[in-house]
Amino acid sequence: MTTKLRRGATTIEMTLIGIPIMFILISTFEISRGMWMYHTTAYAVKQGVRYAIVHGRDCDPNQPMQNNCLVTVAQVENVIEKAGVGLDQGRTKLTFISGGGTDVNAATMTACKNNNSTWPVANGIGTLIEIDLVTPFYSMAALFWPGAKGAGAATFAATAFAASSKERIQF
Amino acid sequence: MNELQNRDRQGADKRQGGQAIVLVTLALFAMFGLMGLAVDLGWSFFLQRSAQSAADAAALGAVQEAKNRLGASFASWTCPGSPGATDAWCTSGAAIVDCTTVSNTSSNLYNGCRYAVSNGFDHTNNVRQTVNIRASDSTTLPALPATASGTPLGVKGIVYWVTVSTVQTVPQIFSSMLGNTTGTISAIATAAIVSSVLPGSFYGMNMRGDCMGGSSCGKDIDIGGNTTISAPGAIVLSSPCTGSGAGCAGQAISTGGNSLVDAKSSSVIVNGSINTVAGQNYQPTPAQLGTAKDFLDPTRGLHEPPIMANSQGGGIKGCAIPGGVISGNVTLGPYNYFSYTGFSNGNPIPDGRPITITGNATFDPTSTACDNGSAGAIKGTTGAEESGTFKSFFIWGGMNVTGSVNFSAGQFFLVGQNPNQSGGTVFSLDKATVTDTASSSSGGTMLIFTAPGYPGMDIQSAVIAGAVENGLKQGSVDMGKGNGTSIQLLGVTKSTSSNPTGLPSDLSNYSGVALWMDRRNSIDYYNPDPGCTAAAGNSQCGTIDPTRSAPQATSGEMGANYCPSNDCSGSAVMHFGPGDIKNFDVKGVIYMPRGAYYLAEHGNGNASLNSATQFIGGGYKTPSGNGIDLTLTSPTNPFLVTINALIQ
């Protein structure tokens, strides 16, 4: 009788200790994973934009220098993809802006792979170009906030990471 | 039994207590792994950005120093065998060299390595950091520069390039628990001195106090009526005027009536701010996007285009035309053309009249004809037949065309006008047809509007007995006096691999130039030519007034003699209209110095200059009610500037 009671007490103890331990563990995991995503997205868009700014106007084969280094949306996406290990390509959305005009509006990376139009569209030396990236982040931390905004059928709430980089065309 | 139960109980407690430790211990591996991702990877990303910045700075620093050393003389530059402190340095055979071995402080690569140090890559003290550098010209090793994996960059027109790669090993904190004690990050950057297309379609260079015809001061575009200026590239306006103040009659753009300035998908770039006020129409809204250097003359650093015929070492033969009139169908070779009346000691006496073409004249660089030997045309006996690949033609006293003229590959110097004979113009088209049979492979055509005193011109006048240059002055250009003028020209084209026989390298810096107005033909004090800082007589400048900082027209040369619509500015005017210009097709660049301007007026209804042209000049002005539209399309033969740029 006493043993059973004591065993019951340790179960309760374990439950009481376990919940915060799980919380701490999951939080550590998720914050780490979140930081990783944060760095990755920021790095990936930066690489993508840098790639585009050194393949700008003067790369155009129709210009008199007949250079052949113009790049397409798909090629820029490829750079982002290589730099952004672990990005969910079906759900990560890219927006390409050049000279104030939106050339690709929130298309998934998968869709961008098939976009063989040249970019930047507003392609002058010194023109500001920008890539925005939004990727969903499905976090287990949402377990602790069941009421947090859901992601449709998914059990875990989705928040999103947004990263953006803006630079002027160099060449 | 009780004891046993107690032991059991204690054992159970211990087992249960150990669960959390085991759980946490096991979880620690996963935790460290994930924290490794977050912390170590994050740190690596940060370091990678630093490495990229260091590589960018090093490559650009080395190239900038090289460009400073080489000045503007890149035409056929290759890596020097034993470079000095004024050369650009290459790595031997484009070998990849560690910056620690670049110790010669007179090398520009040493500068590059120092830039890496300044940007956090201290290869001299930090054993974890390495900076590699390689540099060469574009002709020695055509497969370079290349990406890290060896793919060529596909960029032509590179004079000199520097590739820098930075590598750093990064000790890991959390990841080392899973066996990764170090990580490696790297970055690569290539900068080059490279040809680049001048980005703008229209450059208005007038500044505060620069006027167009005594009015429109401080304006770069002053249009009215229904006039539209539209351009696919940027419209760059240098005036800092924001509406009022000394030297400003208004803002840099003045669009009266329903006139419109439309940069299409590009920008209207202004030096001063523009107040958006009612009645001012532009698209997009002008913005201060540039820095000071963007508002300087795009041709700065270049002398006046050199005379190709001077490579003969002397003057080419003269061709004297009686009264200057050329009628009928004639072919004209590359000579010094001038009008004459009468003879002195058997030599024709230059009379200062313009060459007037009433028939069909064809300038042919391969011809040796001087007006086909028609009555009275006399080819001189002194001077040489021109032997260069790209020929020069000199038309002393300017040219009036009422018939048709065909240019082909070469430079055409319209040398001065006699105010008593020409009404102030060095080139006048009246119901004329101008065609151009030059092709990009033959080098294109360049018309230069100038006066005696142009650098190297005296060798040419010396072959003519009698003072051909007497009384000739700078003049304006009149395109389309009467209705029906048609102009088709191809500016000079820079040689690329697809047209290797094109332009001589001496003219390669003038790519695209179709019409060039002598910089002396402006009353403005500005100096786009670094060779003209010396006193009068400097061979790069022509004859200049030593009291002035820049070569320019002497006061009164221009204005009193040529005042279209009572417009006497004292600087050159390129006057479009008032006749109907039925065709305007100039594939190239029209250059006039700051202060000189375009005046586009149309007598009856709409007219348009619709062409793949880049306009560089002081400004563009139309009368308030009957201007000519300027509809520029994407330039097919643009001006090329040599820039430093990151290309990888």
C-alpha cells in the first residue's frame, strides 16, 4: 500500500519534473533549429543577390560587348538552394524585385526552378535589386501553445522566417 | 521481508531517478548537435560574410590601384614582364599566390592583400586565415578569370582582372562533440577593369549657371507643347537646381504644357531635388540616385578623338573644289577638301566657303578620286595618299548638303566655318539625305565638328598652299532646315571578337560616337580632358586660351553669327528642324560638351527623332509650342566606359 502510494508519488514527481524538462529540451532544439533556419535564410538570399549583382546588365549578350553571363531566375534560385541547406523547396517562397518592380511574386523555389526568364529585369548598373524569402517554420514548441495559429491540417503551428537582401547591380 | 521490500523500493526509486539523467544525457548529444547547427553554423555564416567582404575588398582594391596606375591607356595593355611601381602586376602564368608571399610593396596586388587584412583577414598573423590572389590580363590566358570550379565567366572586354579567394578554418564549439572539430569557410571574388555600356540614354550636363541660349539657365531639359522625351535607359540630369537661387531659372527639368519626360522602365536621375508641382510631367518621379561622379561628363578622361590620318606622319593630299560646289554623282576619296577661288602661283586660293553638295556625293575610303576629276576640281601634289586602315576626311569650311551624301567607314572632320560664308554652321542639312554604308566590321563612321587648332590638325592644313584655316571658326550644326531631311548614320564600333577588323585601337575608347562636337565649342569652364591642364599649345588640346582652364570657343565666335530663333548662347547648338525630319536613325552616340545644347523645333505639327541613340550634351530645349519628340530606343551601338567592377 505504502509502496504503491510512493510509486504513484514518483510518477507524479516524474510528470512534474518531466514536463519542464521536455519543455526545456524541445525549446533548446527548436530555438537551435530556428536560429539555424534564420542564419540559413539570411545567408541564402544574400548569396542569391550577390550572384545576381555580378551578373547584371553587362552580361547581356545583346549588348555590344556580347558577354554571355546573364542569369535566369532559375539560376539565382539554384544559388539560393545550394546556400540554403534544408529549406523546404515546396513551401519556401521567393520574391524577386528589381528597380522597384516585382518580377517574381512569392513563387515557391520549386516554381522558380522552371522560371527561365532572365533576371534582373530592370537591369542597369546601380539599379537596386532585392530578393525576399519567406519560409514556414513548423515548430514543436507550438505543443506548449495549442491555441497558437495553426497551419491548416498540421498539428504544429507554423510561423514564418522572412529574409531579405538588397544590393546594387555591379556589372 | 520488510528489508527486502525496502531494498526493492530503494532500487525502484534509484531506477526511476536515473531515467531523467539518462534521458537528459542522451538528449545532450542531440542538443549539442542542434546547438552546433545554430551556434557553430551561425558563426560560420558570419565568418563567411566577412570572408566575402575581405575578398571583395581585396579584389576591388587591387583593381582600383591598377586602374589608377594605368590611367586611360588600356587600349592594348598586356601584363608587363618586369612590372614597376606604375604598372599593374600579374601573377606569373596566372598562378594562385598566397598573400603571405606578396611582399613587394610596389605591387598593386600588395594593396589588395592589405585590403583583405583591413577587412579582417589577417593572413600575416592568423594561421587559420589564408588569402590567395591571382591576376592577369584577358589575352594571355583566355580561359581565365574563372569560377572556383574553373568555369570561365563569359565576360569579354576585360583589360585586367584580379581573383581573390579567402579561406578560413573555424574551430567548432558544440559540433566538436560529434567529431567535427573544425570547419572551413571560403569566399571568392573577381574584380576587373572591364568595358561597360554607358547606362543612360540621355545626359544633360548643364549645371547651375549654364544657360541654353541665354535663358533656361540651370535647366537640363526645357520642353513645352506636346513634346515627349522617352528613353529606355536612364535620363541623367546634372543640374543641382531645385527651382531658384543663383544661376537657376527653374528646376533641372521644366515640362511646360502637356510635355512629358518618360524614362520608361528606368530612372530620371537628378543632381538636385525636384519638387513635384502641377504642370510638371515625368515618369517616374525624378530621384537623386547618383553620386557626384555620375553627373560628370561621361567622356571625361578622354582627349578629343585622335586624327587617324596623322599616323602617316604628314598631311594627306588636298582636293580643291571651285566655289565649294559639288554637283552630280561623284565619289570622293580621303583628302583635305576646301573651296577655292582663283589661283596664286598656280595654286588654288582657299576662299573659306563651305563644301556644298547639291548632287549625290559618296565618300569612299578606298577611292582616289577628287570630285571624279570634274571641271575645276584639283587634287594637290603635296601630301600623301592615305594608307591607314581607317581613313580621315577633312572638309575645311564645313559642309552644306542640299542633295544627298553617303558616308562610309572613316572619320570626317568638318573644320570650321567662315561667318561671312556659312551663316555659322559647320554642318547644315537642307532637304538633304544622309546615308551611311559603313558596317560594324568596317569600323563605323565618326563626324567631328571642329575648327582649326584641333590637336594635330595643322599637319593637314600645311599641305595646302594658302592659308586654308584663315577666318574659320567653330560653328553649330543644323539638321533639317527644309522639309524632308533624312539622316542615317552608324557611329564607330568597338572591335569585339565578332568583328576583329573593326576600329583602330586608338579609337576604341570612342566606341559608339557618331557625332562629336569639339569641346572648345562651349563657353563653359570645365575640363573633361586631363591632358589639357597645360598651357596653350599642348598637343592634346589644340590651341587654347591659356587664361582659361578648359579649351573653349572664344567669346563671340558663335553667337553673333548663328542665332536660330534669336538663340545666341555662345556655345554650340545642334539644331533639329524647323523643317520636317522624315527619318532620323543614328545608331550611336551624339556628343556635345557641357554648355552646348540641342534645340529641337518643328514648324508644323508633330515630329519625332526616333532612334537607337545616346544623347550627351548640355541640355535639350524646345520652343514652348512646337518641339520635336525625342524617342530613344535601346542603344545598339552605345558608348563604352571602362569601369572597375566585381564580376564574380
